[in-house]
Amino acid sequence: MNGRILATLFFEPSTRTRMSFESAIARLGGTTLSVGSVDACSMAKGETLADTIRVVSGYADAIVIRHPKEGAARLAAEFSSVPVINAGDGAGQHPSQTLLDLYTIRQSMPIEGTDIALIGDLRYGRTAHSLASALSLYNVRLHTLSPAGLELPETLAAELRQAGMEIVSHDTIEDLIGDVDVLYVTRVQRERFPDSASYFNVSSSYRITPEILSGAREHLIVLHPLPRVDEIDPRVDESPHARYFEQSRNGIPVRMAMLMEVLK
Amino acid sequence: MNGRILATLFFEPSTRTRMSFESAIARLGGTTLSVGSVDACSMAKGETLADTIRVVSGYADAIVIRHPKEGAARLAAEFSSVPVINAGDGAGQHPSQTLLDLYTIRQSMPIEGTDIALIGDLRYGRTAHSLASALSLYNVRLHTLSPAGLELPETLAAELRQAGMEIVSHDTIEDLIGDVDVLYVTRVQRERFPDSASYFNVSSSYRITPEILSGAREHLIVLHPLPRVDEIDPRVDESPHARYFEQSRNGIPVRMAMLMEVLK
Amino acid sequence: MNGRILATLFFEPSTRTRMSFESAIARLGGTTLSVGSVDACSMAKGETLADTIRVVSGYADAIVIRHPKEGAARLAAEFSSVPVINAGDGAGQHPSQTLLDLYTIRQSMPIEGTDIALIGDLRYGRTAHSLASALSLYNVRLHTLSPAGLELPETLAAELRQAGMEIVSHDTIEDLIGDVDVLYVTRVQRERFPDSASYFNVSSSYRITPEILSGAREHLIVLHPLPRVDEIDPRVDESPHARYFEQSRNGIPVRMAMLMEVLK
């Protein structure tokens, strides 16, 4: 991929997704063209996303975009003359994350027939939305656990059921821990709560600890899209259940494969 | 150009010029060394431009500089041990933009003998200044249209006339649209006006629309250095007159040629 | 080093050290993966340094880290699966700077047996600390000159003496100028002083000028880690004593050698 160029357009801050794509294209021999931050960019001068995309697609062979608005990547693809990869659009989708999530599960077990739990902010969390959608293509039972008000959006839940997925919602982590093969933990953002007390109340009751995991199936794996804050006790890092750092590293080969597909 | 390094020193925000140079060096196989933003750089610690240039020229094979002060690139060249390319110095010059402007015009018509209109902020707009200076090397008639107070600087106009250029100033877009072969549109910045009302008054009377273009010569081309805000109606994008996105894409081969010349 | 990746994690702003490492890896054919600024990174979301390092070490072949806290690089190395290079940790160490400092001295003279003066903020200046520690491996006499309150930390001075180094402290620049072979000048930050008057008083009395240098040994060399502000009169740049720009350029081959050692 020598001389091939991947433009990264991140309209929201991100370390790992951006770095993961940049590492992937570098491993393939190509180069990254980075739009620094939103402030440093023409959007600040009032340019439309359509114009930015039209211009940037004249500079690169593919575009990776992250944007705070749902549907932004789809819109970008309409105006781009090169392939566009969605690296997260608001509360919408995060497909490259989902591919690496599936890859990580498959390293440990076949996806078909498993029980998979999604924990945390299931309302705004795009990694959870993307993964749930992809899992509906398999024969999988979905278990959910989220604070009141942060449940899976009803329209998404309806789509998943329509696709034949069984969804079991739980009230406590203890309630589901013995029944699942995969624990997919996501961050609950403090901003979603009226005050610190209610945030800490929720976050501590969801926290994954070695004690909680003592009730788990032996082959259970714990995943997290990272960064984590308090959701997973650092003591879990040493446990054989912990797979989140491997999951993060899997971003490189999975994104290399995506780029090969898109740039070939 | 494998292993060759281009340093980009942007003391003013810019997406497209910076990305265009970075894309050009990457297409040639080389690498970019980027000074993030002004804040993240030593200038904040009180270093002189001369010292910054002396140091950076020890790290790279060429430097591209954008700076808010006129003459900064020339000053930089004095202290650099490697070639310096001016990517815009205040209200001064923007020569790489001019080269791609000329290249885009020449794709459609010979430059000699044409009527070329410059519209917008001709006082502070360095792309207009650079282009006008370059066009004075050709036998070209220059048409100008700008808000009161934002006319072409008198010293530049005198230089152009001295070089034999005829300059015709107009009061309305309707007045010139039938007489020109190239319409070079530039942004008028809101900050130049005392209030929003006078800004909108001016910007709406200069706006290029399909209706305005119905009075144009058949082969007229519309150029714009981008980003645009309200100066060109998006409906014009579909018109055969619109050339601004090709113009933007032409930045890559033109800047590749400049880098080849400078790094050979 | 084609396809090899160096991650630069700068939790403090820096132009020259970051650019110097980026240039070095580019000269070797490799690529840089840059975490923009601290704000744009996951640390802002509350991630621990340990997690950031674990993730980034999955993306790159080596990590260069600068961090405001002493010991951060050592901590990072514990959690990294790839080599970590310390590019400055608080008031701690700055070893790659020291290697290029030693290299620059050795270009002019053997290090053994010389008299070397450290001038400026010797309390917080990590370049001075690193260099002094390294020099204690040689038979060198150390001369120090610093404002009251900014002297070499007593613990470091004790370590140096323990290693057999003779340390001579001076009160004025005139007092030491005739007795040394190397003048290593560092910046004194205005923030260290209660008011501007006391800062200017100190900074002007330490300023290196051609007049001061008229009392120097013929082969004396003046070094500075840069950026400089007022510490060295620009008229000194032309003097045969000035070596600080060569010193800066020496950062490239020295860091190339470090990367070769670490990535081989």
C-alpha cells in the first residue's frame, strides 16, 4: 500500500480508534492524512460537511470519519469519490469496532448459540448498538443490564426481535453472571446522571470484580471497547476471563483487513 | 522521495493547504513532519521565528510555512538551511494556490487574452493578490468587484498597471458577468463588517447563483480557493461552469511538481 | 524500518523533541503514530496511564513518552509490551537529550578531563539533571551557576559527589567564564520569580554575550537545549563558540541510533 493515503476525519476526540486505523494503514505501508482537531479545521469557517468531504476525497484513497451526528458517515459517503469508513456516528453505529468484537469472541468460541450480555449505557452507546445489530445475524441470546433511562432504544430492540433475537433484560449483575458466555461492558458517562451520588451508586453496582466473576462460567470472556474508568476492577486484568486488551490489539489486523478490502 | 521529509509549519489554522501538501509528499513516497498547532509549539515559550526555522530546517528537507504576518516566509527562508515554500503569509502571497489556479484555468482555455474577474475581499485576500500578480505576466484584462473598503490595495493595483495590465472595476455582479471568461470568487469574512446586516447585504448581492450564471459566456469557469460559505449557491455545483472542486484536486499534482522541483 | 511504528505520547507540549524523534524514525523509513494533545486523548475520559500504555503498545513497536510527572516513563515501561523511551518526565530525566549533548561535546573535545558549567534553572531543569548524572560517569569537574532557590537539588548533588564528581558553585558568570571548556546554558522560566523585575534582574545578569565570551577559553563551546529566550544574545550565533544549532541537529542521528538499538 506504498503511497496509498487514508484520511482520518475525527470530528470528535478519539485516541484508540484513530490510532488503530493509523497503525493499520502504516502496517500496510500506507500513510495517514489527518485533519487535526475540529477547531483547526475549515468547519470552523462555516464549511458544510459535503464540501469538506468533496475536498478531502480529492486528497486521499479512503476516508475514516467520526462525527457526533448519527448518519454523518452515510451522508459523507454520498459526497465522497473514495470509500468512506464509519468510525462512529453519534449514537448510531461503530462497525469497525463491531468487527473486532466479533473477531475477539470467535477467537474464544463459536458465536452461534452463545449467551451474550451487554452492560452499561445501552441507550447512547454506539458500540453496543453496532454489536447487537451484528449479533442478530447469528443465533444468539442477548442479555441486557443498564441503568434506568439508559436501556436499549425501543426501535433497535424491535428490529433485533424482528430478526429473531431473544432479548432478556436483567436488574443486577448477579442475576445474569452465571448465564452468559460473553460479558460486554461499556462505560456509563457521568454526564448522564443528575448528580455524582446517583452516578456512583449505579457505577459501583455494575462494577465487574473478581468476586462477581467467581459466579461466572469457566469460559466466560469479559470485553470492553475501552477506555474504561471504574467499570472493571483492575484486579480483573490478571483473570483468565479478561480479554479487553487482546480485543484492543485485535483492532489492528481487523482494520488492516477492512483497508485491504476497501483500497484493493 | 522515500525517507525525504517535508515539515509543515502552520501558524494559522488551515485544513486544505496543509492536507494538500501532506498528500502531495505522501504520493511522492515522502513523509510529513507536522508542528501541531501554534499553541503546542515553542513559539508559546517566546522563541523567535528565526530560531524555530533554524531548528526545524535541521529536521527536514523542506519547510512549508503559513504565518499571519506578511513577509514571514521570506524571513524564514533567510534562516533556513533547506528550501522554504510560502503557504500564505498574512495578506501577502499564496503562490502554491496561484500555481494551481493558473493550472486549472489553462485546463479550460489559454490564459493569454482572457478576461478574468476577481470577486470578494480583494483587500485582505492573499489568494486574489497572488493570482493578480501572476496574471500580470500574461496579457489579461482584470475585472474587480468588492465591497466598499475591501478593494484591491492601491499599491498592488499600481504595480499591476505598471506591468501593463488593464483593470476594470465593477459595481455589481450583473455588470460584469457577460464580459468575463473566469469568475474567481473569494470569501468575504463577516469580521470585516460593522454588523451582521451589512455583511448579509453584501454577501447576498455577490452570491453566485444559476440565475446569475444564465447571463454568462458559455465557456465561463467559476473558481474559488475554498472553503466557501455563502458565496456560491450549492445549485451551481452541478453546472458545467463549476470548476472549484477540480481546482482543489489540482492542488495535489501541482504541489507534487513544486516538491519535485524543490527536493530534487 | 519500513512498516515499523513509533508512537509519540506527549502529555506536555514540545516541538523539538517530538519532531526530532519523528524525523529520526522517518529517516529510518518508519512511521510515527501520534497522540495529538492531552486534551484530544482518552486521559481526558479518566483512563489511567497504565491502560493507555497497554493499548498504545498494541499499536506500535516502541513508545516515546513525555509526561509532567517524575517517574512516569518508568511506570509506563512496566505496563508496555514494547520498548519505552523517556522523552522527559517532570523535573526527572531527559536521557535522549543527554545523549545528543554528550555527542555534541565529543565532536569538539574528549569529555574526560573537561570543566563543564551548567547555568540557569538547575533545580527544575531536567536536561541539566540528566546531563549532570551522565557526566558523573566521566572524570569531569562541574561548575554551577543558578539563581537563589534554583540550585541543583541537594540529593542529586550528593549522588554526583558520591560518584566522585567535583562540583564548584559560582556567583557570577564572569567568575567562571575563564575556567570552563563547555558552557551549558538553560532557560530560567519567568514563572519561578515573584515579579518581572526580579526575573529580568537575574536573566540579564546571566545573559551570554560576545563581551562575556571575550574572557573565555578559545575552544569553549556554548550549548543550549533550546528553545532559548533571552539567555543567549543572538550576536553569539555568529561566534565560533556557538554550537547550539549543531547540537539541535545532532538530535536526529543520535535518536536514529537509539531507535535502531530499541527496534532491532
